[in-house]
Amino acid sequence: MIQSDLVDGVRLLTLDRRDVLNAFNTDQFELMAERMIEAQDDRDTKVVVLTGAGRAFSAGADLSGRPLPERTYRYGFRGLVDVVIDFPKPLILAINGVGAGWGATVVGLADVAFMAESARLRCPFSALGLTAEGASTYTFPRIMGPQAAARFLLGAEWWSAEQCKADRLVLDVFPDDGFLERVMDWARGLAKLPEASLLETKALLLAPHRDAMHRANERENAALGRLSGGPANREAVTAFRERRPADFTGM
């Protein structure tokens, strides 16, 4: 479920699958793409804020959420990333709690990101025998610099809000109390500005990067296809289910 509320020109999208820490299954990826298209086409929406319900922003991909064989999906994960890359209006993240996988790499696709002081982010791909996604192999080095991006994408470590701010992954960190309202106040101020100026400025900012982001998304999905189901990935999943450390010796 994704709640959608319009407040003073700001479309607040709230990820709401609290029982799985707002993780994304295939249906949720599809719904997120649809919500972004709706916001793009809605003349009353000038700015979009994305946040999570409960104690998490998003735990990333819900591996139990497999597509039903009889259902056809228009977007899926790869399509959602393309939709967000091409989204023409300002996209603001209000990272209220833990974010992992897609819940972290989406930061590279946003225009501005804020974190609550207790929030943490992690890219667990190496620990899962997989690789990065969400065009993060392009966006993160551009935002953070190559070494910080390599550490974050390779290391599978949890990063605190202050560390994310220090390495320029997010713009600012606010106290947990009143966090969303602080972000919404800034977004409402943005929404009061001329829409044409917002659209043109974002288009100019992203013009040198959009094609490269799409290409990164394609390369990453191909690499994920090569690694998914491989020995390291199978060991990571088995170890998780058996509640033991994964053993990647020789892999």
C-alpha cells in the first residue's frame, strides 16, 4: 500500500507495509510507478515527498513477493527506476527510519533527501551475493565521490544519518520528533514557487545525467540477472533462513 495525500501543492506518498518494514514486492514496485505517473500528470501536484509509515523508510525488496504467473506487470523494478529517473517534478525524500537496498539507492534518484537522526541506510548487495541497483553505480559516485560510494556499495555496512550527511548522500538530518513536518514545511515552500521554473531547473540539472542513469539501470539489471540464483546468492539466502553467518569461502 502507498498512501497518497495532497497538501498545499505537495503530494505526500507514504510507503505503508509496516508488517514488513515497508519492503517492496512486485505489486508495490508497480504501484509506486503508478503513483509517480499520477503525480506527474496531476496539475495540482508541484512537489512529491516520499516517506515511510512506522519505524522504517523501506527495507528494500521483499523476497517473498514473487509475481503471480498469470499477472502481467507493466513496470516492475526496472521500469520503476526509469519512471523515477524521468520524473519531471521535484522529488524529496523524508527518510524517517531504516532504509536498505532500494530504500537506500533511491536516494540517488531524488532531488533532495533528508534523514531523521535515528534513521540508518544500508546497501546489502555484496552480503547477498548480488550487486547494486537503482542506477546507484552512477548516482552515488557523482553525489558522494568514488571512494565513499565504493565503501557504501561494496561494504554492506549500516550508515548512520550523520555519516550519510557527512558523505553528502543526504542534505540534512533533523530530530526524530517533528521530522516529517520539517520536511513538509520545506517542500510546501518549494511548491509556492512558479511550477515552470521548478520544471525547467530540474530538467537542466539532470540533462547531463539522465541518459547515463538509464544506461546504469540497464547494466545493473543485467548484472543482477547474472548473479541472482548463483552460488553466493544461494548461500546468502540459505544462511539467512538458517540464521547463521554466510560462508562465501571460494566464491
